[in-house]
Amino acid sequence: MKFIENVEPNRYINFTDNHPKAHFLQSFAWGAFALKSKGLIPHYVGMENEEGNLVASALLLEKKTPLGYSYMYSPRGFLIDYTNYEYISMFTNYLKEYMHEKKVIYIKFDPDIKYQDIDEEANKVEGGDNNYELYNYLLSLGYRHTGFYKLYDGNEPRYTFRINLNKPWEEVEQRFSKSFLKSVKRSEAYNLEIDHNIDVNTFYNLMKLNSQKDDFILKDLEYYQSFVEEFKKDDRIKFFNLTCDPVSLKEKIKNELDEEKDLLSKTTKRSEDIKNKITRLEKELKELESYNEKIVVCSLVCTYTKKRAWSFYIGNNDLGNLTFAVSRSYYEAIKDAHDRGFDFFDLFGVVGDPHTNHKNLARIYEFKKKFGDEYIEFMGEFDLVNKKFLYKILPYLLKIYRKLRR
């Protein structure tokens, strides 16, 4: 075996593309994006066998410290055969040597590996599959597990929902909840137009509305521009934009309202249902009052490896909620991924505590659960430590350093 400190870009891309555990966070593009947006230095390392073929690779994102040392993070872990303990051991030993040479305090990684089967309450399924043996083997090699966090306490979520696309679309759709399919069906009444134009400014403005409403920190525009710039190079990104035409929609609702009022004047049957519908239509007209030209109401951004798909960012306004555009955008993106032959569609992160007091996180869990496929618990984060004393005091030193800079 031989360690490769700087895998040539095309070779790295080819290996990650064809690896069964490929993740967009391990891609060459993500490394380039991390450098532009966060100033992290990407290292594309690997291990090859006696025949000169790569058998492992890792994207290591380096963060320099004022101490003359650095620390690294490998998002979603190494691309390696996790059933081959010999490979894992060899690669780990190479990384230890690499850290020593590069003055790296530690490397953090969070493998795209399931920890155990769980039910919809995030409880262990008795008799289900698990990877406890691998977990314990990593500990035996010197990796330190940083904890089984339930919320978004790590670099990446430790839980997600994944939709298996390796079956007929009818079977995929059958797993969706009735309420989700109903909202998709209702969206058709609003004549939403769908396009895939890459419009970062419109998407960003919609994201700003979400951040104000849901109280989350939004990155600056340049961050999203850099992401799009890197991932569109190899067609690894797709926008699902839903546009509403308020003028024609208001006309449609007015006509429907007149019909319902006329129907109410002629019959007593189902009068309560008709009155409720009239109330809803009048409310919709009021909400549409101030809109007089076509507007993008929802923009979902998805990203891909060669055979896998993820929803990544979404932004929407009040009209997006009114027209059920959010549900429609996810439906269209999942159907698109299925039609293009992807293995799965990952909803990219939920909590491991469905009953958390964090209302926004609980709401996201409830929404993503409607897609009805596998709820996954990943192993979590591991640290491979090179400098034990610096590793221990680093959080305190960085806190002091940041305070002094402020």
C-alpha cells in the first residue's frame, strides 16, 4: 500500500464518483468551495494498492491556528471499504504520519455509516442491523468518539431521511404520506410554473425571508454564489424554481368564488362545506391583493454525486406557503432524481429527538417524515488525535484568541 498526499484532481473525481459511499461533501467541488467561502485549505489524500489503484480517499479541510499548528475535518468521512479492517487500519496509520509531518493537532471525521436501525421515534429497533463492531474497531485504532448528539451539535446532522429510488415510481410514491400527496395535488390548482434556471439572487432573497421568520443565521450572498459556481461545473446542482402568476390566479379564484356563491344560493346540501370553501377563497384573494406580477415563490436547490441526490437549500415566501409550492418542489425534485436513475434522495438532516423543544427543528422533522422512507442514524463524529495536550486546550485557546480579535 502507498499513501498519496495529493491525489490528482481527475483521478480523485473519478474515484469519488464511482465509490458506493460517495457523498457530495467529499467531492473535489466541495473542497474548492470550502477554500473560497471559508478559507479552509483542501487536501485530497488517498491510498493505492500494489497495482496502483486507489482504494481509499479523503477530503481533509485544514484550518490554521495562531499556534503554528492546524486541525482538519473530513466531511462525511473517508471513502474506503468499511468492511475491510486492514484497509482502515493502514489508512489510519498513514493519516497519523501525515498529521505528524504537517503539524496537525487532530483530524475529525463523521462517516456516512449507519450506527443502528431506528424507528420513527429514533429508538433502537431490537434485532435490527447495526455497525457496533465497526464503531468499536475505530475506537481500538485510537479514534475518539465525540458523542451521540441528537440535535445539530456537530458539523453535520447525525440523522436524516433517505428515500430509496431503486424501485418503480409508484412504489416510491406509495411511501409518501397522504397529507403530503394531498398538498402536492392542491398545488396544481395554483397553476405554478416550474423551471430550473440558476438564479442565485432570487433564491437568496427567498432564503432571507426564511431566516427572518425561522430565526436562523443566513450566510452572505457570496457564500451561495461560490457554492453554485463550483457545483455547476460538472452539472452537480439543480434548481427547482416555482413561479406564481398572481394576476391570472386572482381571476381564477374570483370565478371560482362566484361559482361557489351561486351554488350556495341554489342548494342547502353541503352548505357548510361550500361556506368553508368561500371563506378560504376570500382569504386567498386577500393574501394575493398586493401581488400584481409573476413571482418566484419557492426555490429548492439540490446537489448530486454520480448516483446519489440531496436536497440542500430551500427558500420560499408567503405565497409559497399559500400555493403549497414547498411540497411541490420536493415532489418534483424526488421524481426528477428517480427518473435520472439516482440510488437515493437524501433530505439532508433532521434531529434525533422528534419531540425537541426547538420548534423549528421539530417542524422540519415532521415535514421530512412525510416522505415515508428510512430514518437513519449515523455514527457521529470521531477525532484522530496527534497532539493530545493541544487537542485538550485548543477550544479554550481559540476562545481567547477570538475574544482578543474582537
